[in-house]
Amino acid sequence: MLREHWLIGRTLLANYGGPTLAVSILEPGIARIRFAPTGAFSPHRSWSPVPSDNAFEQPPVTVTATRAGAVEISSDRLTVRVEREAGRVTALDRTTRQVLLSDGPHGGPAWDPDSGAATWTRRMPPDEHYFGLGERTGPLDKRGRRHTFWNTDRYEEQGPGTDEMYKAIPFYLAMNGSGRCHGVYFNNTYRTVFDLTDQQGERLVVEADRGELDQYVIAGPRPGDVVERYTALTGRMPLPPRWALGYHHTRWGYETESRVREVAARLRADGIPTDALYIDIEALDEHRNFTWDRKRFPDPAGLVRDLEEQGFKAVLVIDVGIKYQPEGGYDIFTEGAERGYFLCEGDHLLLRYVWPGLCAFPDFLREDVRDWWGSWHDELLAMGIRGFVNDMNEPSMRDRPILDPEARRVDPPPDTPHGPPWERTTHAEVHNVYANAENLATSKAMERVRPDERSLLLSRAGFAGVQRHAASWTGDNASYWEHLEMSIPQLLNLGLCGVAFAGADIGGFYADAGPELLARWYQLGAFYPLARANDAKGCSDQEPWVWGERIEAVCRRALELRYRLLPYLYTVFEEAARTGAPVLRPLLYHYGDDEAARLRHDQALLGADLMVAPVLWPGRTAREVYLPDGRWYDLRSGEVADGRTHVLADAPLDGEIPVYARGGSIIPFGPVQRWVDERRLDPLTLRVFPDSHDGAQGRLYEDDGISRTGASSTTRYDYRDGTVTGRRSGDFAPARRGVRVQVHGRAERGLDEDSENWEMPI
């Protein structure tokens, strides 16, 4: 029963005889609702994915009591009503009159005072669908399943029904039958669960092993509104270097320097557009981080230099486990052990098995450890390494040698201490943010060594906010058609969770990809935000050429289209870095009021103006495509159709998959390149796709492609009354170039772009 309430600053506190509810409206569209069973709220943590409340300019609020004994805190945009009994709440959007969430008469918080476990139960309206929740496998809509948030290495275990995955992101975007949205982020880093399985009572249950029930309720009503506000909380992707948008080629299994050189030469000789080549742990001496096997890789600096001269950026894989070598001879272990930088259990180092054998693990929750870890990257960066992959950082470990058939995946004991003395905590609380802390260490090192240059960092694991410092991929997928299909909802849901720069391993990491699957995966993977192929040691080769000239031509053509689209893609990435918008978007992102589009999992939008409809099953030479509202142009044939409708699109293996341009868009294309040339976008081709009123608009973002800060420009294009205009703003001046304009159904025109503003009658 509500005993008393009071306002401290702009936070409403409601006392239920010890247990206490705190409600703050942090900005017009975000409310924070916290429940502490003991009445004592936890302090803000340095490693929290969200800033402290003091970082927000909280809007003016009013507090009123209702006749029924409830209390309401309101801003101009939101109202949160605190009920008289049991700490139940209702959150409303005052501008749309939408109930964002309601605990109903039987919900609210509950807890076990002995174990510390707690739950929060609320209504789950029958017409509401749930998206996000990280990289979950299975369908796009996550209703009907329990979703556990605990970073887990799915070594050869990933499948359509997998629960815990590499990244734990306890955020969902809820959309009702009319397309209106809200979001909820559960700010608890312990093992937590969203239970969406209740079919009869329509109850959604949030569970936490320990810690506070701390929820951020985020208003819409559009998906873009929710994602923009959510990423304002948890951070946004920094704009990557332009080369990182090219094709990345890697394999766990290139065991010699000569083999890497052979692959690089073949990629160039066969005209496969490629910008990044990865060096995996086979290059290391006994798999030990920050070493080289000089027998198999005798000249790593020369290799990196030669790759750079051929247009390849070298990216190196780093694992978190440091080989236990007490007899000496491995400086990073000796130094870390002497300084007390590794995790301990009791009076001894925490030791578990990873690829080097028995390993110790750094305590990345400590700033001094992060700085030390980062310093070990200096020599690699000086050598010319342009990016890193933080792998096995869930953290992944085994109870016996990793290749032992009896080896079991294990975690550190829950009470393993982490962090500095003034912020001491346990592994149970920080397991999910361990990778985020490692990523912070690596990104700071890259920025320190190359302060003026954007670099690339990939992370397999992460928690909410992982996008602040790293791009990601969906881990150890397999060469199955089912994995090709499930990669789309995985990446779409990651994008809704703020992880805009992500991909799935093209071709599948484990098992063996046949020719048709490999070709179809390259056709789809060319549209992933991160276009990276990967293949595991012991599996069959999966380079584009392994199945002969026909399949190689399909893979090459798919990548060539990606490179031609780089001006558009880079512009979409800039939008993602600025607003948090996904690069790859579900149709619901722009067409949520369309029931046929809302749950579509086998199509995706690349930005707002392109729609991809890949072939996901063997033996298909055509596929059904849903066209949402508006006019759509087949990018291959120019055929035009008006939505809302279904069409049968040809999709022969030797061609290109169906891609559609939105009517009303102007899409910038560049020339085919074998790797990204930062200096030249010539010619620039503007393809104009008029809407039903014969109008179109487009945008092109440009900078030098590499600097962390510096000049940039945005050119806005407009097509009206048979004339295309270009208006550039900003300080970046691109090199003089030719511009070709192709308006659908009209002759192509060209000009030399030698001014910021121009007009061209068509």
C-alpha cells in the first residue's frame, strides 16, 4: 500500500512501507521507472550503458494525486501513474493518448528477499508485437518465447530456436495493430529474462536474477522515434571509415603468410572487389595474443605493408584469454600477473581453457587494466594493422582443453570479483558488459595511436551500447539454408537495438556451403551492413572461385553492385551515426501501419529507399515480393509497380536478386571499384525514380572517408517539373567529376560538376 510520496528534484518517490518506487521523466519521450525492494537505490556505475540522470535536462514536471489514491507525474509529453497498491504503474503518451505500458490490476513488481530475484509483470495486449531483443534467432516477432540475456558462446550450437546468444540486449520495440510503437529498455546487467509466452492471461514478465527493476519507457509513435531515443540513451555507432563498407574476406584457417598472399593475389586477379583481409589466430605463436609464429608468418610487417599497397586493409583477430605461462617467456602474462590485472578466484588466478590452452583473463572493469591492454595494441597499429576483431569475449572458456570432446562451456564463478576497490562487484553482475569494457579499451588505444583516423573494431559479444565502440557479427553460424534465412531477422532486430553496423558470416562459418547456397549468400550478404565472408578451419573452401567461373561471376556481380551503391550506403551510414537509425531496416520501420509489411522477415530495406528481396531456398528462380505503399521500381529492369501488392519477381541464379527503389527517391551510384578509392567518385550517377506526382528527392553525404573530424558536405537533389537540381552545403569540396542523371523513362544527361549548385533540365 502506498504510504507516502514526495518529489526530489524532478523524481517522484513513492514509499510502500519500505519498498520504494522512483519515477523520473528524463526528456520529453523517456521515463525511467525504478523499484528498490529495500528502499535503497543502487548508485550509477561507471560501466553502465546509460548515463546518469544528471546528464539529462529533465523537463518540468507536475505531481498530482488522484481520487483513487494514485499519484501521477507528468511532463508535457508523458504521464506515469503510480497506483495505490503493489507499486503498479501505467505510462501514457499524452500527445497520442496511447498507453505505452500498463501493469494492469494483477501486475507490478515482486521479489524474493532471500535470493534477490525479482520480477515485473505487465499487460501484453493481444495485438502487440515485439521486436529487437538483440540478435535473436527465429522469426522477426519475438512474441511467444522466453528470451534470456546472458552472453553465451554458441560454438556450433546456433540455430532457429537458440535462446542465449553472443549479445544480450534487453530492449524491445513494441508495435500495436495500428503501427504505433513504444520501447522498453531493462537496465539490469545480471542474467535477466523477458517472458513473452503467456497465451491466456496476456502477461509479459520481466525477470532478474538480482539487481534493481530499472526500466526506461520510450515513447514513439514511429519506430524511428523509439530507436532515436533509445540510442540517445545507449549510444550510437561512430561513422566507420569508408573502406569498412567494402567487402571483408577472412578465414579461420589461412595458416601461412604465403597462403594469405595467394588469396590476396587471387582476389585481385579475379576482380573480386575487396577492402579488408583478416589475419586470424593461426598467425600467432601457439595462439598467444600479441605474438607471431615466425615460421609460418616470417614477415608480418611486410605482409601488412604489401597488402596495403594492393588496396587491402589488414584486420587482426584478438582473443581475451592470455596463455598461462608462469615459467616466463610471455611478457603480457608475466606483466599482467605481477600487476594483479587478471581475474582471480580466491587467492589464485582464474584459469580456464581457450585456444592457447590454460588461460588467464583480464579484469576489463578496471580502467588501469584497460589502459594496459590497449598499450599492447601499439606495436600492431604501428605495423599498419587497421582494425581488430575482439573474439571469444563473452567471455568464452572451457573446463578442459577446448578440442577435447568432453570439454564443457563454463563461466567464471558468479562471485568472481571485478572492478576497482571503490566499485567492486561480481561476475554475476558484469558478465554481460565484459565485452563492452574490452571494446572500450581497444577503441581508446586506436584513437590514442591514430587520433585523426577512423579505424574498425568488431566484437562478437556485447550488451546494450556495444555499438558505441564496435561493429558486430552474429557469431558462429553454419552453411545451411536455414541460417541464410534467419540472418535477416537477426540483423533487422540488431538494427532496432542500435547495432546498425552488423553482419552475418557470408557462406556460413561452420559446415560446407554448396555452390547455390554460396552464390545466394553473396547476393544477400552484399546488402548486409557488414559484408564479411568467413569459414572455419576443417570445413570446405568457400572463396568465391571454388565452384568455378559461373558461381564466381555471381559473387563478383553481387559485390560490384554493393560498390556501385557505396555513395548511397555511406550516406545511410552517416544517418545511422547521427540518429541511430538502422542501416538494414525491417519493412515495419517505415510501413508499420501495413499489416502485410509488419511481420515480413524475408525482405529488408537498405536505408529508406532500397528494398532487397533475396532468394533464401534452393532451386528457386523466382520469388514472391511484397511491395508496400507507394511506387516501386525494379532496379534491374526498371519495371514499375504500385503497392500495396504482391508481385512474382524473376530471380535466376546467374542474375541479381530482386532489389527495388522507392518511387520519389534519387539514389547516387558510383563506378565499380576493386577497392574503395577515397579520392575519386567519378562519374557520379544519379538514378531518379519519380513518385506518382513525378517528383523525387535524394541526398549524398561526403567527407574524406577516413578522418575522425574534418570537413564534410551534404548535397540534396530534387527533381521537379523535368529539372534536377543539386544544392551542396558544408565545407568538404569533392574533386571535380562528371555527373550523369538517369530519370526513369527518359534519356540520360551528363554534366561536369564544377559548382556547389546546379540545375539540369531532363
